[in-house]
Amino acid sequence: MAKQLGFYFDAGRCVECHGCEVACRSLHNVGAGIRWRRVWGRWYGEYPQPVNVYLSASCHHCEAPSCLNACPVRAIVKRAEDGAVIVNREECIGCQACADACPYGVPQFGVDGRMEKCYLCVDRLAKGLEPACVATCPGEALKVGELSALIEQGAEKHGQRLTGATRPSLVIVPASNPAGIKVDFHDFFSGNKKTLFHEE
């Protein structure tokens, strides 16, 4: 049975410092105007008890990645050893079919026109190190691990896996809020998905 790693995000521990974003950009020399990981917030509720909810997201390394099937030159692969979805940038032709297929706006295109995105820091994981985003988070809001274990951990704190046709490997634990406002994290991925990970 293939192994599937995933990300775990605890919104209650996130302070929106953007440290994960900066660490990712710095380690991978991500070009200006695009991001491999993004931290952003959304407001829910109404005065006098509005709630600002944060999310830190990157590629979800989906179990059924739509980007993989959309690529006409098969430049995107899903690794059996960890479930990471990887792009071979040397084979990418920059057609952006993957961007059209991804429901989360993950594929990015820099100055060379080739797709780039989070690759789960598989090189660091192979050395027993955490991905840069996880290692940098001061609030320990981010984790990486076996998806099944993360789902169990999340359930203990009323969290759940992000749902969708591509079966994203992301578990989200919502922050508690005194007003009991229901937060739907799918809202974060609404709007123009192609610019979702662009810098404002």
C-alpha cells in the first residue's frame, strides 16, 4: 500500500507571522510575484463578535491530483514512497493545463514559464528534517506526517481533512471562537484560483 504524507494545520496556533511563507521562499529561491505557500485570513461573523480566521496552505499533495492527469507531457508525478506530487520542471512545457485543473490555485509559473510549487521538501524529509515551513513555525501550527495519523490527531481537536474530489492531504483544526461561528475552510479557495497564490 502506497504511503501518503500530508500537512496538518492548527488555526488556533497560527499567529499569521508568515514565517512559513518566508522560510519556503528563502530556501527554494521562489521568484517575485508568486508563492509556494501562503498565509491569509478571512473574516466571519458580524459585529460585535467577528472572527478573523487564518490559513496556511501550499500544495495539498492530493491522493487523486487533477494536475497530474491534466499534464499533456506527464511532467507531474505522484511518488509511491510518500505521496508527494512532484513536477519535473525540465519536462514542463508551460501550457498551464495543470493550473486550469487544480481547484486550489497551487501551480505557479515564474519568469521561465514553467510550473513550480511545493514539493513537500522531500529532500529534507529524506535527511530526517522537517519541511522548511514546519520547522520555522513558532506556534507549531504546522505539522507533516502520515495522513492517517494526522486525521486521527485532528479529530481529537474537532478538526477534519479538507474534502474535495482530488482528496487533498490536508487536515485543518479550526480555532475556537466565543461566538461559535461556523468556519468553512473551502471559502479560502474561492474566487480567481489562478491568482490565489500570487503576491498582492
